[in-house]
Amino acid sequence: MTGPEPVVVVGDVLLDEDIEGVATRLAPDAPAPVVDVTGDRRHPGGAGLAAALAARGGRDVVLVTALGDDPASEAVRRDLDGRVRLLELPLHGTLPVKTRVLAGGRPVVRIDRGGGTPGEPDDAVREALAGAHAVLVADYGRHTAGAVRPHLEEVAHRTPLVWDPHPKGDPPVPGARIVTPNAAEAVALCAGTPGVSGSSLGAFAARGAELAERWRAAGVAVTLGDRGVLLTRPGGGTPMLIPAPYRSDGDPCGAGDCFAATTVAALADGLLPEEALQRAVSEAAAFVAAGGSGNPDLWRAAAVPGPARHPAADAFELAESVRASGGTVVATGGCFDLVHAGHVGLLESARRIGDCLIVCLNSDASVTRRKGPGRPLNPAADRERVLAALGSVDAVVVFEEDTPEAVLGRLRPDVWVKGGDYSVQDLPEAEVLRGWGGQAVVLPYLDGRSTTLLARRAAHAAGVALRPSGEG
């Protein structure tokens, strides 16, 4: 979504360099692997990577960072040209360069070079932040955020602000909407806190709540790798766990930048924090599975494209085509009588699990039997058209029965998804999917959204509007 107000990313840019090779022997003079180099690549890292990821789909992104006159700074400018707009602070020193040597895709050693301190921001930085639709601070401990801190403090109370922290960096400004430390950062930032130890969910919930209090942040989302993300609030309370949709075995380098960039973009699109984090978890998992920041396709185009859409309109042909190519078929079902934010969030999350999403839609007669007289509010043809228009939905199939077991037997999806108001044990479809090795899963669902509540609210509003004046 491109709009007049940009997303502004503030932070420390690095130049990431990967030297790839194979290691089949040890050096004769030391027990060290010999890496025969097969290739190398360089690309912006840190805030540069986060800004490029936030700009996916043509979003207007302004990157506020410190750059100098050194070759690494020039390389970053070239790679970001056409992707984001740069607002540069002077860099006193040279841009940091992180070099990873990989053998068989696994890091053997990392070499860090360079470094400097940022200069003072000018009025253009203040104006960009004042006009931002949302702000991301990508802090890599090089103090760009500190140089811009007074301007960040001014906008934090009125603009959605996401802060990706660093143990050696600057503390988030009060009023940040979401702060996103990873597990190791949360442990380091809470070192010495009485009564907080271990790696249990309870321990990370305590760390997140303590950090939210310390930073006066609306929420702290601790990223826990394969376990997902734990969202905590100041004062404790019950945290929200957003699980990863699947285990990714790819390169995790850059996953935190992808998570933070997706979160701020989702907030800019108007999503609630819980919805934004669900989207970010799925995007980060897909990012890692595709090779992380080392994915060569990431920097080949001017903007990172979204998932490819399947042209097939017939649900059964689509499922067969995706299976034949080795992809994952995902399906979900329901009445979808009045599509609301809860539906949209569920469908977007479900689509990111696999390579296509098919919606199994109850027919009009099926809805009436399940929901009672007066339902559906919209006929099946209209409901199907609305769903098919959503970017997350690849095909829709209407079924006449009360439950979708029969149509699932024909589709044979790999994954069947329902919202968080169910449990897998309660789903009659779970047993059906086991027949061909499929899996039923429950995804988080946005509370307080339902067709019934919307219908009641609309009926009440209509009654008030039609009531004669003077009637109590």
C-alpha cells in the first residue's frame, strides 16, 4: 500500500558480505577448515535491510542513517538506490562491514571491520519523522537512534513506532508501540533482574513485562525463534504467544529485520499490534525458509515481490497443480457472511503457511441450518466474490453439507486451518485429514470480531436511525 505519508526507518546501516565455499579438509599448519571459495555477495544490512524489506510492494520508505565517503557506504547507496529514499547523517569514520565465511551454507567465522559515529541530524530528518505514517528504529548499537532521539521522542506519542533494540544501543523512547528484542537480547537486557532466569515461556514473559515497564512501551514482543513471538504488556498479565506457522531450516540472518519491518508496515496499514505481529511471524518464517538475507533473489529486483498468485480459478485443479509441483495446499472454511478484520487476519496468516489457500464456503442452505433463520445475510455468490477478491485467497469452493469433510476428501489439503476460537481436538475435520497425512492447525484469531456482533450492531443502528423523534 503506497500512500502520501511514508514509513520512516531510523538506524544503523551495515554492509553485509558473504563469502561462500566448501570445506573438505583442514589446514596443514592448524586445525582450521580450508574453505575453497565458490562465490561472494555484498548487500546492505542492519537498518538498510530493514528499510528495503519495508519497501516491498512499492511502499514509500525513508531511511535515516549515517553514511560516509568510504567504499562500503558507496556500495550501500548503490544497492538502496530506487528502493528507499535516503536521508543521511554524516558518518565520522567508516561504515561497519560484517563478513561471514560460509562452508556448505553454514558460517565458519565472522569478521567485523570499520565503524564510526553519526553526526547531528538536520531539519529534513525532523520533518520526515513529523510526517511519518509509522516509524521503525533498527538499532545496531552504533547510536544513530541516539543522535535522532529528541525527534523520535516528539513523534512516539502520536505515531506508531516500532523499536528493534540492541544491548549496546540506546533504550527505546517512551511510548513505543512495540519493542522487538530477540531471546538473547531479552536475556542480556534483563541480566541481574531478581527472580528471572531460565528459558521457559514464563521467564520470557517476566522479562518482557519488566522491559515494557522499564521502557514505558505499550508492548514488548520477544522473538523466540521456532517457538514464535511472546507479546507482553507493562504490569504483567497474560501474554500472547504467536507461534511460528512452521519450522524453517534456512539461514536466519536478517530474520529480525524482516520481523520488525513487517510489523511496522502492518501498523502503517492500520492493523492492530496483535494482527501486525501475526503477519510478521509468518513473513519472518517465509524469509528464513527462502534463505534469509543471503537469498540472491532479494536484491535482484527494485522491490521485493509478494507471493506469486496462481492463475487457476478452479479449486480442485489448483490443489492438484500445487501438489504436482511439490507445494503445500492450505485450506480453511466457514460461512464468511460478513467478512471482517478477524477473517482477513486469519486468511492472510493461513496463506503464508503454504503455496495456495483454498476457502471452503458453506452454501446458503448450509448456513441457514447452522445459523438459523435470517442467515445468511449475503448469498453464496456474493460471499464467494468477496473472498475471491482478497489477495490472500487463491480459490473458493462452495459445499452443501453442514461440515466440509466431503469437499476436503476431494481437495486433500496438506493443512486445514481454523481460527483460535476452536481447538484441534474439537475439529471433526482433523480425523479426516489424518487419512492422507494432512494436519489441522489453529491460528490466533482477533477477539471481538464476529458476524453475529456486526449484524446486531447494524440492526441496532438501523433501529435508532428509523426511530421517530421524541421516541425514548
